[in-house]
Amino acid sequence: MASWSVTIEPSRPTKVALSLEESRAQIADYILYYNNERLHSSIGYVAPKDKLEGRDKQIFKQRDQKLEAAREARKQKRLEDKRCPALHLVPTSEGTFNSLAQQGQFSISS
């Protein structure tokens, strides 16, 4: 079985241009999108305009700050989970659910 995927960019023309003027307008719109909005993997997922105007370092710094905040939030959540473990349910062959503690696979110690 073959699989494939298609990436459709939002400003790529979906309508066939019926005149030279329409073609030029569609191409001009796409060039603006490509240079001003589209994120390019080869330059760190920033738009070429942002890179040329020197905003890439600020964008990278903001991304790093967001990633660090997300890491800290996950760390705090793991600490909270350790203090108050959630009830984990496991399906049984009868279709009912038993907690891991009931099965003897999990114990809560103080």
C-alpha cells in the first residue's frame, strides 16, 4: 500500500488564472507570502524578511523562553504527580477496570 501526503500552503492559488494580469497578481501574492510569512526550515523556521531585518535572534530568544517555561511547567506537574499520584485504571479481560493498586502492581507508601 502506498502512502503520500500533500502540503497545501494557504496563499497558493487554488483558482486557475484566466488572464495574464490574474497570473501576475497570483504570483505577486505568493511571492509576498513566501518572503514575508512562510517559515523556512533552512533559516531556522523564520520568514526571510525577519532574517534579513535581524529579527531572527529575537524570535529564537522568545522561542527559547517559551520552551523553558514549558519545561518548568512539566517539571512542576511531575512533582505534583509524585506528591499525589493519580488513580491509574487498567482494563481487565472482562472489560471492567481495576486500579493498579488493586492488582498489586502499584503501591502508595508514605
